[in-house]
Amino acid sequence: MKNKGQLHIQETIFVVFILIVIILLGLVVFYRFTASGLESEAEQNDMLRFKALIATTPEIGEIKCSKYGQEDNCIDAYKMILMGALTESDANYKRYMRDKYGFMEITIGMVYPIQSSTVCKVSNTKECGVWTIYSHEPEDYRGLRRVSTPVSVYTPWDNQYGIAIMNITRFMIE
Amino acid sequence: MRKGQVEIIGLMIVVVLIIVAGLIYVKFLMIDDANDGGLERHEDSIRSNNLMGAVANIRVCNGQYSIGEMFALIGGGEVCDGKPAEGYLSKEIPMIFEATGVRNYRFWVLEGTSVIFDTEGCEYGVESGNYVLIVDGRQFQTHLRFCSELSTDE
């Protein structure tokens, strides 16, 4: 038979045990919320960096118009063809671009004054309206994410400017 | 342990649970506030600026005039296709924006403080920066606004 003191000790142990369980549960819930918050923040940050590409990609030196070293607010059609060819043929440049952009595709399609779905290549530079400056498609992906922006395209052969839509597609592999 | 002590512990547990629930609610409230379209507005702002830059470069009327030059010709006689500059731009500007997929917008041009061209449209939305075109010493401030869902058409 237990005396009164032993009963009190047992009660105290029971209460302390319950409190510890509650604290542990609280810690688990807090950890889960913090982890999910971090994941959501990382996702948002990633999205922001991806969407920022519509501001930075038209500005890359490889395709930006320039006259006597002075940059202009447009994209040069000839430079786009050369860049597309270079990403295919030059292994070092291809590696550099893949490090920079990863699994993505960047295409530019003229919409004004003319619209053409013919792809521009080194063999066909003028009678066309779609340029692919970078493409790295994985064998398997779970989804796509796409952003687009209007850009100014300069066609040096007729010294004219047009408006094109730059589409940046990211292949989601994870 | 006395009955009173047990009740106090029970009360404390209830208070702790209410505080935890309150914190979770506040956290969700903050997440909702952070996701209220800030990213989309930022994206639209970049798009409208890029579009204004592209529009400023093009030449219209069979390559005869730049857009800025056309603004300078507003108020004059016939300039293109037997139309005055304003009439020609009223037809051409919507065509340009439609080609780029922009439908719900307002585009207007100011010379000084007076509006010389206005497609009319919404009152609220995401605006491009003040894009200035200078033609023969005359300054034209062009504005483009992508209408938001809250906009009311005039």
C-alpha cells in the first residue's frame, strides 16, 4: 500500500510527463511550420529569379544591339542567329550557357510588323520570324514554367525595328 | 496534488493551446499578405517597360516615321494613308498592342501637361515608367497602363 507522499510524487511525475509531451508536440508543430515556411520562401525566391529573366535576358551582351560600342535598346536579329548556332556548336559556350540557364528554352518570335513561324537559321537569316537562342530540354520533366515579354528586334538587313515576344520556358525536373 | 492545482494546470494548458492557435493564424495571415500579387505586378511592370521601349523604336507608315515623329505630327494635316497622324495612330497603336497580346490597357501621350493622344481605358493598373521621346526638341511623355481587375472602363 502506497502512502500519501508516494501518491503525490506519482501525480507530479504524471503532470511533468504530460507537460513534456505537450512541449514536444509544440516543438514538432513549430519545426514543421518553420520548414514549410522556408520551403515556400525558397519557392518564391526561385520564382522571382525566374521572372527576373524577362528583364535581364534581353540585356545580355551576346544579343543586344550596339553601334560603335554604344548599346541600344533592342536585340540584333543576326546576333540571335549566331548565338543559337554557337550554343549548338561550341562545347565551351554550351557548357557556360547550361551552367547559367539550366533546363530552359529561350525563343523570340516576331509579331509586328510581320509574323512568321519559320525558324531563323544560319542558312535562312531573313525569311523567318522565330529565333531560338538557347535550348536545353531534359529527357523527362514534370512540368513547365513560362514567362514572356515584348522586346524590340533590330533587323540589320533592312535597318528596321520590329516587336517580338521573348518566351522563356523552364523545364521542371524536380 | 490538490484539486485547485490540477484546475490551474488545466487552465494553463488551455491558455497555451489558444496562444499556439493564435500564432498559427497570424502566420497564415502574413503568408496571404505576402502573396497578394506583388510578383505579378513586378512582372507586369517589367513587361510594360519593355513594350514601351519596343514601341519607341518602331517606324510606321511604311517606315517613313518613327512613333515619336508621328506624335510630333499630331494636329497637322494628312500624313499617312490619307489620314492625319492622330487618326493613323488610333488605328495603328491598338494593332501593335494586340499583336503583342496586350488587350486591356490604356496608352496616352503628354506634351508638357496636355494630353495629345489617349486610347482611353482604365483608371487603375500597373504602369510603365515615364518613357520620354524627344523629336526636334519637343518632349513627349508616353505612358502605358496594364489594367487591373479593379479597373473601371471609362
